[in-house]
Amino acid sequence: MIKYIEATETITEKKSVGIVCDVCKKEYSLVDKSNDDIVETQEFHHVRFTGGYGSIFGDESRIECDICQHCLKKLIGEYCRENENDN
């Protein structure tokens, strides 16, 4: 037979409330649904990778960057191609 007791536990968790562009430093809200921030946050780009052997970022360095769509276009816009078909 398994015996049980009643126990109450408190759990602390992190909840996202906003995101800040690492380039322009503008903050966008994830909770205020009355403005256009929710659309902007959906277009954020998140770069996450680990530097490999001989990487200019450093061996096994964890690199992270969050960039809004406006800054990303300014940074790489002239190098981008728009493809209508993937064929």
C-alpha cells in the first residue's frame, strides 16, 4: 500500500512580459494587447548559437541576440533576397 500526505508547494516561474531589441534598445510589450507591440514581437528575430572550434566568437561560447524587424532590415537588408517560390 502506498501512503500519501497532503502537501502544498509554491512554484516560482519566469513569465515573459516584454522583449528589448539588442540593437535599438526599444522595448515591446507582450502583455499589452491594446497596441501594435504584439505584431512587432511576432516579427522579432532571435539568434542563438554556440561558437565552435576556432570560432571568432570563442570556443563553446553561447551567443544570443534579439533583433526587431526594423533593425534587422537596416543591418542586412541590402544582402537579402526575396524568393516567391522555393522551387
